[in-house]
Amino acid sequence: MKKILFIIGAVLLLTGALFYNFGGLDVYLLNKMNRSELPEEYKNYQNIDSTKSITFGRHEIKLMWESYTQIQSFMSSEGNVIIMTNEIPKDRNQKEVEEDGEVGSNRFYIDYHFYKLDKQGNVIDRYTYKSTRENWNEFLFGDFIVNYNKKYYKTWIKDGDTIRKPMIVQNKDLKWSEEEQKNGYYKIIEEAEDYYADDEGDAKRITYYMKGKWYQLHTNIKIPSGIYSKANPGYHNNLFGENDFKRKELAPNRFPNIMPVYFQRIELNKYTSSASGGGISDTSKDWEGDLYCQLLIKGDTLKFKEAISFNENFTTEKFYNTKGKDIRKLKAELEKEYVPYLFFSDKSLNFQLFTTNMNKLYLIKPVQ
């Protein structure tokens, strides 16, 4: 009898262990054990993803722009902030739009919206460029909007003019001697304010701005590797200083006026990824919850929260194991590993920019 009871107990123990590890019992129990009540002091924090403006002291923050891809931003030489967003068009042939960009191909049908802000954060001008298969690359290029395929530029950023102005095209027929091409190339490197080199079939073209004029030099000589661009046109204009929201190169305590103050665990989830080729599947857990933060602007404090999840795997297990106020000790590491927020201010501007997602952009201004 004892032997039978021992066998039954062993089977139950084994079954329990298997269910704990593979049937989700561990997650169930951990969720049941997670009974921490949100402290009263954090219950008035507002969800930053709200589309409504939030007033705090003498300031307000408002979600101003949303975009299909990453929003671009930069400050012009006139001191205006330029914002560029984009969206899938709604006024084109919908069948063509739906088929556009399928199977990893380029998406051509996009509407690009440019906004010009004065020093008070007011939109003082706007311009929309409707991209098509025939004309699909107008880029922010310094103080200009440039299309190096169609060889024109626009001066809207400086003076509000959206008329196409032709570039001066050099050596289009590739009849310059090698010496002439080299001299032209090195003159660009030494004297051009901005330049950008890209491929055009078997040859290359260098679009550049020098002494108040736009040029495009076509060349079939070998360009030294590593010297392709002085400017960074197109996709990488960003006042926050990051080309990619997930880059891990932020300086410690980069945002001294923002402090994560509390992490509230909400739910533990377990994920299993199936392995190919008969390998062992990988299982990991995430704590999903809300990150509570404070943003200080000239004596006013915005108390906000945003959804975030921490994985148990290296290098993020320290956040997974952290809860409550302990998140404050990990501010620098949190900003580097997760980049949960980005902030921009400038002494010449009477407003600030903020985001938790590079496809969204918030504007912070004094209350009128």
C-alpha cells in the first residue's frame, strides 16, 4: 500500500512540476502573488498616450503629430523648427495604394506633411508633398527640400516658396576627363556646404550646395570609400539626436528633468518561441505594467505614466526583477536600454518637444 501511495505521490509531484514549468502554473501563481496596490500618490498620474491636452501648472502638453513612419524634425538657420510627418493617402486609387509596398517593395504612395513652427511653437506655414511612383523622393536637405532624382529643389523652409527650382547639372553625358571629374569631386569635398553621393546605374551622382546654388555632378570615377556624404538628407533629421529610437548610445542622465519614480506590475506573461530544425524552443517571461514618471519644466511638474514591459532575459533582467520605487535607481540604465522617453529644449524657443514613440510628437507650451 505504501508503495502505491509513493508511486501516486511521485506521479502527482511530477505532474505538478511539468504543469508548473510548461503548463503556465508558474505564471498563474506569480500573477496571484502580485497583489501590490498602487500607492495613493501615483493615482493622479495621467496617461501620456491621451489625445487630450494635459495642463500642469503654467504649461500644457499636447499630442500634436502622428505619422506612418518616424517623424523628422530639425531647426532651420532662420531659427524655425521644421516638422515632417507622413501618412498613407486616402485620396488616391485605393487599389493601387493597398498593393503599394507589398512583399517588401518600396512604398511610393505617401503624403508628406511639412510644418514650420516659430519660436512660440505656433505653426506658421505648412506644405504637403504627395509622393507617386513617378516622383517619390523629396527630402529635407539642410535648409532646403531637395529631389535629386528629378534634379530640383524648393526654398519653402527659408521663404515659404514651393516652386521647383532646377539644379545645375554637370557632366550628365560623362564626357569629362578623369582629371576634370577628380578636380570637381575634390572641390565639392573642400568647399560644398552640403553634399550627398548616391548610385545612378553604373555611375554616381553627387548632389551638393555651394555658394548659394544647387548642383548635381555625375561621375564614373571611383569615389574613395567612406566619403559619401557631408549632409544626412532624407530620413535622419531628428532634434532628439537619435536616428533610431532603439539606439543604445544615450549619455547617462541625459534627461535630468525627467525622473522615473515607480513601476507598477500589472500582468506577467510567458512567451514560447518554437525552434526550427528540431532545436529546443525558447521560453521567456515579461512583466507588463505602467512606468510612472515626472517631467519638470520651469518649476511645473508633469506627472505621467506609460505602458512598458520588462523581459527576464539578459540584459534586461534587472528591470524584470525591479518593482515599485526601486526603478529610480535604474534611471540611467533604463534610458539607455529602453529609451522610454525623449525630450528636446532650446534656449531660443519658448516650447519643448517630447515623445515616447518616434511616430508621435508632443508639444509643451506655456498656457495662454
